[in-house]
Amino acid sequence: MPTDIKIPPVGESISTGQIATWHVADGARVNTGDLLLTLDTDKVSTDLHAEVSGVVKIGAAAGSEVAIGSVVGQILDMAAGSEPAAPVKKSPAPAKPKAEPAPAPVAAKPAPVAAPAPVAAPAPPVITEGRETRRKMSPLRRKVATHLVNAQHTAAILTTFNEVDMTAIMDLRKQVQDSFVAKYGVKLGFMSLFIKAVVHALKDVPQVNGRIEGDEIIANHYYDIGVAIGTERGLVVPVLRDCDTKSLADLEKEIIAYANKAKDGKMLLEDLQGGVFTISNGGVYGSLLSTPILNPPQSAILGMHTIKERPMAVNGRVEIRPMMYLALSYDHRLIDGKEAVTFLIRIKDALEQPARFFL
């Protein structure tokens, strides 16, 4: 008896998804647990595995948008797959039975044989007309687009800037890097230090650690920090929980784990939920300065940028220093300019004087 390949629930409020890839061909034999397909939704990607062994009959092509709970194919029993060959045995010709084993696998699945073409050609198709190519947006890209536009329409976004001298942080990393790697098995990166600096600033300026819901202000008393990660599918923001209680090594290990999950499309819905503040590092792409967009319902986001050596006035002398521009976008309905500037200066001070900060 055939077993339906059904799209399972993948999270609250998610009603549709897009079949990103079929990992098996139509008519292929699979075993229980084999990977069948990857489903992209507007939040996460999900892999579907075979519940039973049998022959795959694909019913929805790669690229199709499908509803949660819908059937996109079947797995037919191995025994059932041989049934179509029975009429061949009734042929009076003596040579037929001898030829039966060879054509049996082909004859076992006459209906799916015509299906491989749409599987190989994703639907909806990419259309090239003259000098333009048109393709449908993925669910994740549509969600990101909607999310960003809503942020612009629902919050009074303002951005304030500052710059940080990265000399002390870079010197600190050089001094402790070897011992840090030997002890914890990971490198000490910039992101964990920025997360700790953000937690320090949130404690000093608690107004930033809040959000608006209707006509109420919600104050958060925890420090779950989102870190924006760019992927081929779009932007995702996994959340590191309780950053105030974790060491730099703990944070570095979590960042690496999330980066790998994002790269492999294995991010879970719970990885992206919550968060009181977001850090976006455009510097990894070479960005010198930008104005990051809020990640609702959060009220602020910090933009990191590339480090550039620039001439700076230091104690009455001009010196070349590695400098980074910082940008804080915030919801002006909740956070006043004074609080935003103070918050950014707290981060700057922590990074420029890390010894005093960590002691």
C-alpha cells in the first residue's frame, strides 16, 4: 500500500513552503530514513526523510509552492512495484518469462516514467527575455522583504554613528589567541567581544532593552542577542540566549554552530525566535558605513563595519590606527537621542579599554 509523502507542520504561522530540491529521482528506490526533499519556508529550511522503504513517485516538482499538510508524492511498496509485470507472464511466448527480470523494474512504475522532466526543471521556471531574467522570489526572500518594509512603516527609525579604535581589541586577541585556542578549541573572534560589549551597554542603558506593543512598553530583563548571518537563501538572525551568563568561548562556539547550520540550511525555527537586540556585521563584506534596519519587534540594532587604517589625532600627535565605524539604528518612539548616543559610547569605551572592561 502506498505511503504518502506529506508536508509536515514546520512552525506556527507557516502555511506554505517551496520544494527547494528533490534529493531522489522519480522512480528511485529508497530505504527508511533516506533524505527525500528539502523544503524552504519563509523562516527555515526543513529536510523530509522516507518513512518507509519503497519506490518514490514524485507528485510535485522542485520549485513548486506547496501547502503545509499537502501530499507531494508517494512511496510505493517494493512488492507493489512488481505487480505491473504480471501480464507479461501470461504471454504464450516461452521467451517472455526469461526477459521478465530485466524489464520488471521499468514496467513496475509506468506512471512515474513521464515525471522526471518537471522534476529536473524547477517550477515556476526561470524566464529569460532579451536582456532580462525573471524568476519567482523564494519564500524566505519574500518574508525578508516584507519584514524590512514593515520595519520602515511601523517604527520611527533613526541612526546614530560613532567610531571605535580597534587597536586594544586587536592587541588583546593577538596576546591571548594561542592560549585561547589551546584551552577552548576555537579562536577568539570579534563578534563575541561585541556581544559582551552590547550586553554591558544594555545593562547601563536599559531603555534600549525594550520594545513597544500597542500602547505599552515592554522592558526585557534578559540578554538574548541576535546575530545576522547572510546565506544564499537570504538573511537569517539566529539568537544566542542569556549572553550575560556565557563566556567568550561559549559564545564563539555557538556562533560557529549557527554559521554551519545556516550554511547547510539546517536552521530551526526556535533558533530564530526571540531576541532583544541584533548585531549585523557588514564589515565581512567590506562595508565601510551603513544604516542597518531594525529587526522588529526589537527597538535597536548595531551595525559593525570593516576595519580601516586611518590617521587619528592621539595625544596631540597624528597616528595611524585601525578604525571601525559603528552605527546604531533605533526606534525613536522608545529611545531618545541621548540614550542612543550614550549606549553607543558604552560600546565604544568597552572595546577601546577591554582590560578595564573585562576586569
